[in-house]
Amino acid sequence: MAIQFTLNGKPQTVDVNPNMPLLWVLRDTLGMTGTKLGCGISLCGACTVHIDGDATRSCVTPVSSVAGKKITTIEGLSTDRSHPVQRAWIEVDVPQCGYCQSGQIMTTAALLAKNAQPNDAEIDDALKGNICRCGTYQRIREAVHLAAKLAGAPAKKSARLDREEPVEQALAAEAMQVGGTL
């Protein structure tokens, strides 16, 4: 069955089993290997893509359900790593093994599209379904705050100082509160 959709801004038509998971269409049929298989049951987030702007697990999404929709993969955020989330991930040096990172980045990009300046609780809630086996959660949170700043979101008021403060200072203070260093 021929299924049409837009992938990273370009029209696509695939002739595959309509029940095939979108993940396998992206990876095996279209060669978009940035989206990863982690668990295959929508629990880890490694396969996250955007469907019409919403972060969606592609491992359990039948390709027939995306007919006529816009899909963005990690490759579609930017061709040169200039997207604010990608820049923040690089600057903060988030990945260790990197396997989960495309899902983390795609979930973060969807979060920031809806909430330009999330607080820690909102970040944790949005990313709670994305598992990082290396445990880089503190750096992920730091990168989300930096991505918001890079995207041009105004600085939040510091709870401690009740004034605007640069993101780097606020993050350094947070890291010190929990016993870490940046």
C-alpha cells in the first residue's frame, strides 16, 4: 500500500505494509538511521520523532497512521547542527554513549516548541519517558535550559536572588546545591 507523508520537509511515498512501525520505515526503507530502536515497546524514548510537531514513539506507530502528516527526525532538525537543542547538547557535552540522544533531543525540541522556558519540574515531566542508561540526566536538564536561552527565551527570575540572572550562573548554583559541579 502506498503511503504519502512529509519527511523533514520533503514529500515521501512508501509502498510498505501499512502496519509496519514507522521506525522501520524510517531506518530500513528511507535510510534515516538517526532514530534508534531501544525497547520496541514505547518505554525508552530512543525512537522519538515529531509527527505534526508532537514527540511520538515511532517504534509503535504504524506507518499508515502518518499518512498526510509531517514527520521530523533528528536529521530534520538541522543539517548543520545549528538547532538550539543540538547546539546546547554539544556545548554541555551531554552524551556518553549517545544511543538515547536523538530521542532526548527530539523530545526536548518538542517541549521547547510548546514551552519556551520550562522549569526543572516541567523538563523532568517531559523527559520522564526517555531513558539514558549512562545517567546523564543532570547534563540533559542543563542543556534544555541552555537550549531555551539559545532559542531566545527570556531568562527566568532566580528564586534565590529574585532578579534576572544568566542561565550559566543559575545552573551552576543548582548543580552546587545537589552536590555536583559543572
